[in-house]
Amino acid sequence: MTRQKPVTVNDIARACDVSRATVSLVLRRSPLVNVDTRARVEAELKRQHYVYNRAAANLRRRTSSSVALVINDLSNPFFAEFAAGVDEALGAEGYVTLLGSTNESPERQQAVLDSLLEHGPAGIILSPAEHSDGEAVRRVVGITPLLVFNRALAGGDWDFLALENERGARLATEHLLSLGHRRIAFFGGHGDSSSCRQRRQGYIDAMSAAGIRPDANWLVECAPTRVAAAHETGALFERDPLLTAAVCYNDNVALGLMLGLQARGTRPGTDFAITGFDDIPEAALSTPPLTTLSVDPRERGRQAAQLLLQRVQSPDEAPCNLVAPVTLVVRGSSGGAHVPKADHA
């Protein structure tokens, strides 16, 4: 007689057309599951005579040796450094890193989280994709400890590690103003990203303090990537051909803008000044070297890992919100103002 295979969580998830994580939440009596979904899953559990080994589940959770790291852009060197810091700190404590990338897609983010949670990580570090839905993240993550990095995400009482976005952009703008620039753009990123909004605000505050009201044409949006920034270089000067400088959303954008300028025969640091944000390793090696805000991404990764492990050890503590400092690093890309003669007309 063939022995019948035990019913698994995957069997229940398929029968109910829900994720494995949702079934796990029902089994753990989490309040995060919709009432109708809960009833449907519980009915299927009963129909298939599923037996939940709670002791084994608890043991798995207590002895989990992995942490999930989900980042929004694997192509950005900033996140390579950040991930290296996370892995270094986790490895020192005997954990391994489960890495997922969302490529700025909230839908992909949900799928990645759902898949990584099947491995029972002790916690999750998430740099949210643009347009992320905090409630959707909360439903998938459930009671698993979560630390959010850089971009704010509403919908849950989770730990948050932010950067000094507003102050950093203000420092960059003040630096350009001190060199004589007045027609300064804010270039890159999307306005509905919290980090972009904060950096824009720092730029606007510095301009306003100097008695300059930024023109709407000086705010240029594009994906925070090198390729997108290079493609938008022409659009920047179509909006205002008299611009002399740009505060860029991040180093990737700044390096892309430098490539776009060079393709137009405009010399970065001589004909047009540029600042970045992040201080990725390549920033000091570009031509010219990039003036930027140093956030020490590897150290931020170590810090994020340490904060998450503290949450794993003390799950009932109040949520932690930290803001990591930034430092202006002046290099050759932010040359003095090259003011067109038309400005003196």
C-alpha cells in the first residue's frame, strides 16, 4: 500500500490561489490576513486535513540563519557597496544573506518578498522600489522583522534607516552658489520618491535663501540611472540653455549627465558644474572627479544589518528611526561659474 504524502503549505496555497506567505500567516493566527481570505484558507486546511507542526515551525524561526536583503536597483554601484556592508555584518554574526532585486518594480518586489519568505529568514532589509505600497508590503511580510532603508514606506511600524537627504542637497547647492552659479538645475530622480522629494527640498531651500526662485524648468525628472541621465541631457538645455550647474539626485545620475555633456562637447567641471550624492567608489575616479555627498554606503549596510539583528533579538522594542549623516566632498566636477554673455544683457 502506497503511503500518502503529507499535505504541505504549498498544496493549500495552490488550492486557494494565494501565496505561501499568506497561508503561513493564517497558521500563525496573524491579524494581517483579510477575513474572507482567512476563512477560505482555513476551510481548505480542514478539507485537506492539514496538520500544523507548530513546535517545528517555532524551532525553524528561532534557528533561522538567514536574512533577506531586497534592493531596488542592482545596477547602481551604491547598492553593491551597501549589500557588501550588509553581508559583512551578517556574516560576522553567523548569518547568510538572501539577495533579491526589484528593478524599481513594486510588482516584482511583492514576488521577491514572497519567494524569499519561503526560506524563513530571521528578518528583511528592504530598500523600497519607487511607487511601493506599504500596505501591500505589510501583508506579505506579516510579522517578520523588517528594516526599511532610505525611502520612507508608510503602512507599518517598522525600523527605518534614512540618509540626510535634505541637508545633503542643501550643502551641494550652497557649494555651487558659493562658486557664483545662479542658474542651477536639480537633475534626476522622480518627485514621488521620498528621497528625491527631500533632496529637491534641500536644493529649493538653499536657492531660496540666496534669493533665487528655481524655475519649474530647472527640475528635470528621469530614472535614477546613468543611461537615463545621459539621454535626458539634451532635454535639460532645451528647458533652459543658460543653465550653468546641476545638483544631481545621485552619483549614477551625475556620471550619466557628465557623459551626456561630453557627447555635446560641453566640459564637465569647466563649462558646467555638477554634484552627485552617495560617493560611490567610481566618483573619485571619474573625469573630472565628482563632487558629491559621502554617505559611506558600505558602513550604511553594516549599520542596517546591525539594526535588524537588534530587532530580531528584541522584537517588542519601539520602532527605531535613524538618520545617517552625509559629508560634502569637493572635487573637480564643480568648477566656478561659466556665465554666458546673454546673462549680462
